[in-house]
Amino acid sequence: MVTSIILINTERTKINEVAEQLAEMAGVSEVYSVSGNYDLIVVVRVKTNDDLANLVTKKLLSIHAILKSETMLAFKAFSRHDLEAMFTVGM
């Protein structure tokens, strides 16, 4: 499983519309509207790096209201939520 966090700037009047489009995409698990330097934070969980590349270089590019994005690859999860989910698989 490949997890990525994508930081996105959009056209100001399109934040909600872009968030809804992103939330519908396969591989996108969460979309947050946030304060600060970015408008949206997207959490992506896909099977392979190729799936992530396809999402970032093709699907995100199809949303014209996205002005800028920064993609970060997660190495390891430290949250209690993720650790509990990992240990309850198959129980």
C-alpha cells in the first residue's frame, strides 16, 4: 500500500467543487479543506507507485481549477488509528 499526502491550491471560488471531485476519485481516502498556505489536503492510499503516478499526473491534471499541488510520499504511519486497524485485520 502506498500512502501519499497531496497539498493543493485551487481557484478560490472552486474549493468545494474541487474537493468533491477529488473525493470521488478511486484511491482518494480523505479530502480536507484547511487554513494556511493550501486550500485542500488530500490523503491517497493506492496499491502501487504507478497508481499514484496515474492519479497525480493524469486525474489531478483533469481538474482545471487546481492551480498548484505538492505531493508527499508517506514512509511510515505512527497514528494509533492506523496501528489499531493493522492489528485487527482478520480478527
